[in-house]
Amino acid sequence: MRGFYIGRYQPFHNGHQHMVEEIAEEVDEIVLGIGSAGDSHSTRNPFTAGERVMMVTKAVSDLSVPTYVVPIEDLDRNSVWVSHVQSMTPRFDVAYSNNPLVIRLFEEADVEVRRSPMFRRDVLEGTELRERIIHGRDWEDLVPDAVVDVIEEIDGAERVRRIAQTDTPVDQ
């Protein structure tokens, strides 16, 4: 059985890693979708699809099951989103998500959906991680070591800080 799990992975963090490890206990293969693959260099989506492919591929390299990492560009038509995902990925039998919209869309397409308890969601959340990077607070212990390595290789922390800046004068 092959499972599918999609995320923006901006960046891939220990919560994602925990979820993928749980999925690996239930399936024979995993397809990891890199969502919003066309978005990068913004405060919400600072990393490119290729950079996220590197992060995820390196972070899951020790899994006991084969894992495929597939970039998926946004399609701003929810009614056909599942068929778009299916056209971009290897066939899968079950989707994993906790996102209410994603769950609904897969269910409407007759795809089995399984949920997983969130893992340390109070700090393991992309917005929190990006804020920590912007403000120079500790973030490295919230992502797999392989992700730290990729972010350092691409000077990603500096990019996140730079794109968070504004050209609006402070007194306005």
C-alpha cells in the first residue's frame, strides 16, 4: 500500500518528520507532495520547490520504506485539485492529512483519508519556525539535522530575514 502526505514544508520540521515516521509504519511506500511548489522568496514561502525537495529527501533518507518526493504546483480550483495531485504523483491508496479542506477534497474524490495526532503543534508549525529565524531565536532543534544543513547550504536563514524586511520607513 502506498500513502500520500502533502505539505508546504516551509521548512520541513520535526512535526512533519514525526508524521512521516508514523505513516511509514502503516504503508509500504510514501509519496510526499511538496505543496505550493511554484511559490518561493516570500515570508510565507521562503524556500523553492527544489530546496524543499532537498530538505525532505535528506530528512527521510533513513526511512524503512521507499519515499518519493514530488513537487506539486498550486491549482486554484479546489473541485479538481485531487485529480491534479493524482496526475502529478505515483498512484496512492490512502492520503494522510489533518487539514479540513484537504480531507474534504480527498473524501469527495473517494480517497481514503487518515488523520494523525499533531506532534508538538505549539512550536512545530511553519509560521513559528519562520518567525524564530526572522528574530534570531533558536529554531535548529525544531527541524531534522538534514534540514539545518540544507538551510545553511543555501543561506536560507539570511533569505528569510531579508525578505521579511520592508522598505517602509519606521515612522509611517
